[in-house]
Amino acid sequence: MLNEERIILMTQMASYEQGEGRKNVKIGSYFRSDYVAVQVLKSIVCAIIAFCIIFGLYLVCHYEELLQNLYEMDLLGFVKDILTYFLAAVGGYGLFTYLVCSWRYASARKSLKCYYHNLKKLGSFYNETK
């Protein structure tokens, strides 16, 4: 005999597995610190590359002005400003990534906890029919 509650639960679980569940299972397979560290490391590398590209574009756009003022400008101050901007950009992006990935991990674990609870519930439905 068909059990409507069991069919509804199986349909919800299959829908979860096909959509959001795939991503959450991948996230949930890591420890929290490992997942966050890998994501932050990837974002820091991307931020460094992006900063270098933006700085390169700045140099290309202001090349003539930089060459005219090369002997008059404070090069050490210029380098300090660039390093300050670099550390602020990379550090800010890394912190933002840390917060976002921590939140994603927590929500994925919460969702997986509900999914595993539904699996146990489904298992109990099968045990009742035996």
C-alpha cells in the first residue's frame, strides 16, 4: 500500500538532492576550517591578480604624468601608498570572503542536518512496514 507521507518526503528529498543538495554535500564534506581556508586562499590569489591588473592599468593610463614627475615625486611615499592600498584591498576581500564562506558553511550544515533527519525518518517508514 502506498504511504502518502513517505511519497511526499521522498519527493522533497529528491528535489533537494537535484538542486541545492549537490552544492551542500560538497561543502559539507569538508571541515569548516578547511573549507573556509581554501576559499579564502583562492580569493586572496584572485585579489592579488586583480590588484596587479588594476595597478598596471593605472600605470598605463598615467604613464606620461608619472615620467614627468618621476624626479620630483617622493618614490618611497608612493610605494608606501601602493602597499597600503594593496594590503587594504587584499585584506578586505579576504575578510569578506571569510565571512561569506563561514555563513555558507553554517547554512549548508544546517540544511544537511535537516536532510539527514529526513533520511532517518524515511528509514523509519520502511521499518514500520516490515
